[in-house]
Amino acid sequence: MELFTQTWAALRAAVKDLADADFERPSGCAGWLVRDLVCHLVIDAQDVLITLATPADGKPTRTAVTYWNVSRTPPAGDDPLDALTVRLAAAYQEPWLLAFHLDDVGSAAGRAAELADPAGLVGTRDEVLTVADYLGAYVMEWTLHHLDLVAHLPDAAQPPAEGLARSRAMLEEIAGAAYPAAWSDRDALLVGTGRRAATAEERAALARAAGAGGAAPAVPLVLG
């Protein structure tokens, strides 16, 4: 719960610090500008509000880790919602309007998360999770999208170290194996989710792990 608040606040602060010109730069999400990513974050914040207001009965069917649908196939760029996000982002015209909307809806989502009962059950995507697990899944969402936001902004603030470490641990649990210990949390997340290609040295480290009888995680893993 605390990591949700920390990573979400850091991501929103990073958006607030953007210059107008930054919204037209590419993001770490293939085919999306920074403005498209920020518009996606508005939708994410709305999803958080909707889910926290959707109580569920029964037993949990997913956890923070199994919440994610995993594939090895990168998005083809033809998803209707992705296309809608780009059109919505362009409709804002002025960057400050988009940033204001994120701050408005995002702050509400943050407050709703702080007020929610961690043990409560909520429904989303036809699944049931505890509030703690649902918000825990979003630690990965916020951390990865923070990396996407600053991918081409070298002077921008990076995601919190605690969020990077927790997201790496979750990704390794999803992959069923650990990334090489020498890799930073940031590199493990970027390579592990296909946000950048592994270098020759990194591929060799994965091969050595597999050759030594250990399990080497498959890369990339596409989370959805």
C-alpha cells in the first residue's frame, strides 16, 4: 500500500516537472510520445478509481503477481484502445491541460487508495483481488511507466529505488527465475520487459546462468 502511494506520487511529480516541449518527445512505449503516455496514465488513474469503487464477493482469483497477463509477443500497434489514447492525447492541444487532468484525477486515485481497506475485495477484468494485491500490482505499472516517461529525458527524476526493487522481484516471480545479480533493477526491468534489447554481455550472462544449471528468465516478457 505504501509503495503504491510512493511510486504513484513520484510518477505524478515527474509529469509536473515536464517542460511543454517534453510532451512531444518519444517515450519508452513504442509508438507513443510522452503526451500519449501521460494520457494513458489518466486512464490508469480512472481505472484505479473505478476498481476501488467496485467491491467483490467470494475469494481472490488473482494476486499482485498473477494479475498480469504475460506473452512473448510485443504489441503490434493495432490495439483500438492504444489508438484511442493517441487521439485523446492530441485532443488536449495544450500540455498543461493534460498535466492538469492527470493531477486532478491522479490525486483522487491516490486519496482513494489511502482510504481503502487493504483486506477488502475488488473486482476488475472479471477477476477478484484484495485491495492490497490490486494496488501492489500497480507498483509495477507506475514504475515501468515512470521508466517510459523519462526514457529520453536524461535529467528527469528516476523512479524510487524501492519501487524498482519491488518491481524487479515481481518480474522475477512472473518469469520464474532471477535476472543476473550484477544487473541493476532498472536494467532488469528494461531488458526483462523488452523496453530495450539485451546487450551481447547481458545475453552472455543469461546464457551462463542457463548453462550452469540454473534457470534463466526468458526475455522479453510483455505484461498486459
